[in-house]
Amino acid sequence: MDDLDLPPPADPPRPQPDGPPGSDAGDLSVLRVRSVPDLLALVPVTLGFEPEESLVAVGVAGRHAGFQVRVDLPGPGAVKDVAQQVTAAVRSQGCTRVAVVVFSRQPTIAERAARVTAATMAAVGVETIDVLRTDGGRYWSLSCPDERCCPPLGTPYDARATALRAQATVAGRVVAPDRASLVRRFAPVAGAARRAAGEAMRRAEDEAVAVLGVRDRGRLRRPSRRLVSTAAPLGAPRVDAAIDLLLSAGDPQAIASAVSDERAATLAVWCSMVPLRDLAWSRMTRASAGDHLALWTATSQRVLPPYEPAVLSLAAFAAWLTGDGASAWCLLDRCSVADPEYSMAALLRDALQRCIGPDVWLPVPRGLALRACGVTS
């Protein structure tokens, strides 16, 4: 395999998008793929978890080299449909050469899915540089007939021992053992921690009730347009101050540690109102997305009903903006349970499904967000 320098990808569509690859210099901006084991190591690094029973296409040339799309390995009756879905995603990103990889312990269906996907891509002019199946410890090249380099029993490898994986580890890229483990990163706290978060949430509600002069928490949880109009200019400095304080902690790990129950509750309560949510949204840029992801992920772990949708959507957007589509989907899945029709989540879900990458994002103008809150400078 020729050396491939893969820059950060645009996010691919559902069922499972990936995240950005890493770099030789430790900043995860470029990963150099020198071998098949490197390529197989790249996939979990970009996804954020070790894939199982998955079909993955990795773009290696074209407008968005580094683009990846992962789908669950289909059943026999759905192979053609899934192949067309993956091919459409690859073409939408302008990829001209790809590698097709199936992670599976089921050789028959895995090889069929890989071959059909490669043939579907070839039919529309997308070249496949390799078609691979791996069970996690051995790989088989389905495009190489030479048993001297691609033996029938497979080629043993250890993705964790590759230089590429070492670079990602040094750069702080964490790979979860499976998707369920990734989902748990965004799960709400439980037990005593949940009770503490609930108490903080009630205190934040009581403070807002007093500031807004409403009768009870119920009015706050189901605010009228009039109440939102009243709350927005009063909440704007509170939201900005809370975000400023947390972002001043420094790096993402320190920011996450600085998110206390009280701070999370303050953000959750006030940002449940759309103008204030959008004010928080307006602060995100591609350069600052990692810090915001840390902030809103830590807040999402402490947020309780009915305040989940705004927090989860902000966290999901920050994940998408960093190129971490897998995390974005985990957060959106949780948001779908909390409120299936929440508009911001629906917009982001559509962007992921349509393979719209974060490179197209233009931040919400700060002045516009402030004016929407009734704040003029």
C-alpha cells in the first residue's frame, strides 16, 4: 500500500459517522497510513471506538480525503441497499479512491457486503484501492488473488501496536472498546450523583423563578413566549458569565473538571430558552469547538429532564464541529429520547445524514444572537 496522508474528514451519514483522524506531529491534523495495519488502526481512531460487525469506507483521494462512513453490517437482503447508501455518501464528498473494510467474524456475509460495495462504487467511477475483511486479529484482502502476500488463513496484525495508533495515543485520542462504551460517555449520572444534580437543578430553577418573578417552577419548565422574551435579556449575562468562567479553566480536561452541578444547572435552566441556547451556540467556532465539547459534554452528564434537549444539542453540535460525528450521534440519540421533535437536533441530524461537513459552518453572528436576546451594545 502506498503512503497516504489523510487530513480531517467531513462527517459521514447515519447509521454511524466517524470523527477526525490524527497527525504525525501529535495534533491529529494528518495521519500517515503506510500499511494495511495502519489503515485498520485508522478506523477506530477516527470513529472513537473499536467497530464490530461494521462496513467502513475510507476516502483516500478526492475533495475530502480522510472522509469515512460506517454502517452496521447488513443482513443478506439489505446488502445492495447498504452498498448504494455508502457509495452515495462517498460520492457526495467527492471521494475518487476509497478503501472498503469490513470488521466482522462472519466471513460469508462480510465478504459479500465488501465485494458488492466495491462493485457499486466501481460502477459510478469510484476506485477501490483495497477491499478488506478483518476479524480484529487477522485481515484478508479480497482484491488480491496472490496467496503469497494474502494467504487464505489471513494475515495476523495488531492495530494497537502500529505507529499510527501510537501517534493518536500521544495526541490524547481515546478509543473506546466498543460503541456502547462511547454511548456511556454521554449518559446521565446515576445514584447519589443524580440526586445531587437534581438538587442543583432545583436551586437553579428557584433562582430563575425569583429573577423572573413567576409563581413556580412549572412556569419555567413550560415557558410562554412572553416569559422567554422577559427571560432572554436577564439570562444572557448569566449564560455568558458561566461559559466565560468554564472556558477560562484552560484545556478541555480542565474545562470538564470545572463543570460543577451548580454551573451545569445554571446553563441547563437558562439555555432551555431558545434565544439563550442560540447565544451559547454563537460562541462556537471550529477553533474553539473542542473546548465547547468538553463543556457541554460535562453539562450533559448532569442535566435532567426537562432541560436535556438544548444541552444535548449544543454538545452534539460541538462534537460535529470537531469532526467527531460518532459522539454527535450518541448525543442525538439521547436527545431523541428526551424530545424526538427538538428542532436544533433535527437540523444537526439532517446535516449528518446528508454528509455536510463542519468546514461549511459559519458561526452565528454574535451581535445577532445578542439582539435576539434583547441585548444591545
